[in-house]
Amino acid sequence: MVRCGAVGLSTGLLAVLAHASGGGHLPSLPHVLVFALAIAWTCVPLTDRQLGFAELLGLVGVVQVAAHVFLGALSRHPRDVLPSPSMLLTHLVATAIVVAALTGFEQAVFRLAAAVAAVLPRPLSPPPAFAPLRIPIAAHPRQSFSEVLRRRTLPRRGPPRS
């Protein structure tokens, strides 16, 4: 979850700052927080493995485009959706900064996790089985011969009684 929060906050905040420094308007704080939380939430499925440079570049690039469209839509001017050259440059610089920071962060987190895992005791595994597993089966109650014949010749019909 810390990784998701770091990706969401760093990508979202730098996207907003890049958008504002490129000539766009600065949105209100609730909009920025909702956008950063949405980014963090979409990163949750990626937390089970280490992300490489290409994966981070794709993720951050998509977020930068989404941030620009989101902030352009908030400005209520249709012309703000297409980026100016200065805004495009600032988004590219923000993408490079975030990808470089997150790549280093990913490597540091996974090295730390490997170091901690090497120090922790390992769980003992159960010994292998040498004999077949015995499963106790409950014995059926003895039924009279007439009861067995009745069940086989006249089976129950309809739904069971509740």
C-alpha cells in the first residue's frame, strides 16, 4: 500500500505541477487528492511484483496523459485539452523525474525486502507422507431389508421437506 501511495502521490502531484507550470491552471486541493487516490487505487494490482523501467514508463506516461485530460476538462476550455509545446515539455520532464525516482524506489524496496527475508526464520515444512492417508468414513445405520427394497423401488419424488 505504501508503494501505491508513493506512485499515486508522486505521479499525481508532479502531473499537476507540470500542468500548472506549462501554462495550465492549478486545480483545487480536493481535485488533486481525488486524482492521486485514483492513481494509487489503480496501482494496487501491480503490487505483487517488481516493476521494471518499461512498465513504470508506461504507467507514468498514461497517468501524465490522464492528468492532462483531467485538468484540461476541469478548466472548462476545450482548447486546454490539446497541450501546448511548453506544457508537453513539462509533462515529459515530470514523466522522466517520476520514472527515475520510482525505478530507484522499486529497487530499494525489493532489496530491503530480500535482506529482511534472509534474516527471518523460515517456516518448517511438514515431513513427507510415507503411507496412504486414512480417512475415517462414518458407518451407515443398519436398515431392514424391507426399508432397502422400498427405497430402491419407490424413490422419493418432489422437493425435500424443510
